[in-house]
Amino acid sequence: MLQMLANPAAPPAFPRVSPTAPDLRSASLSGPLLPPRTVVFLEGLARSPQYRVVDGCIATAQTLSDGRRQIIDLVGPGRLIGLGFGDQNRYSAETLGFTRLELVPDSLTPGERDQALSEMLARSQSLVMLLGRKTAPERVASALIDLALQFGRPARDRKRGAETFHLYPTRGDLADWLGLTIETVSRCLTRLKKAGLIDIRHGDLVTVLDQRELAGVAAGDRALSN
């Protein structure tokens, strides 16, 4: 049930995603366009159907009783949400931008289901390493690399290899994903921009200018000056 939420070089840090449906960006978009901050399903309620993201971005998250939230993943086009076992949702899902979803029947082939679950497990393991061992700049750089892989497109009027993407998560969403404060996320983005690794325009249009150097920061092989 969909409901509105009232206010609610080096290898990539996260495994590369493998869309389970081909070329979804150019597919016929028959599903409804959901506005930002629409709750797709809630943690603890009866299991929801499975959906595939056709366009846009979904945040999956778990929340403590006092309101503290941990974003588990940011899910882009081609990927599935609602996978799992048991009778209840283990996490909540919420749109971070205008998003279209496609209802996926339970009759996924074993290969498709295994691939989606393996990817989900691999990304969860990567998040554990990020939260447990990486510094703040490494976490933010890792997140930008992952978002560029999921949402990026070649940047116009930039050097070859530059990628531009819409930053769906707010600074607060990034903080809840990366285990940081909003202020720390903002400082890290500023440092990456001053280092010439990224550019940010209009607050939510990010261009990765130097993927190799950004990957070096994410891996801990390159230090950022203050």
C-alpha cells in the first residue's frame, strides 16, 4: 500500500548493480509516477509485493523506536525491492524523487531471485565494512561512486569520462546511510569539490570529474587536504 510520508582504478565500494530487466530507462513507463517521500511499504507490517524500480530512486531503511534511522540501500533503476523471507517487511521503502515502480510477480525464476538476493547480500556486506572501518571522506566518496554507477550519464562540456547524476538523497539521507552527521557530510562534499574531484551545481546535480582519484579516496589510498 502506497501512502504519503508527512515530513518525513580501485574497485567500487559497493558491488556493481546488475539490472534484472534490460534497458529499463527506455522502457514503456506504465506505472504511476510517485512523488518524493512516498512510503511504498513499512517495516514490521505484512509482507508487501515485490517491485522493480523503473525510474527514480528508493531508500530502504530500518528505524529504531526513538526515530533514529539507518538507510540500508539506495535502489536505482532495474533493481528490486521487497525481496526477503518471512511474513513481515524487514525494512521500509520510500521514494527519494519522482519514481516509477513495476509490480513484479512472485514467479521470479530461481536465477533471477538468486541474483537479486546475492546482490543485496553483497551490498549489505559492503555497507558493514563502510560503517565499521572507513573514515568520513572515504564513506562519502564511496557513496558518490555508487550513485554515479547507478544514476550517472556522460557529462556535457566536461572532460572525457566525467559522469553527472542527480543527487536524489538529501544531506540528511546521506548521513543516515553513511552513519555521519549532516554537517560532516557537507564538509566532506566541500573538500571533494575543492580537491577538483567533483562539482556540485544547484545543490543536487553532481559531476564526478576524476573517477580514479575519487576511487582512491574511497579506498583509503588518497588523502584529502583540509
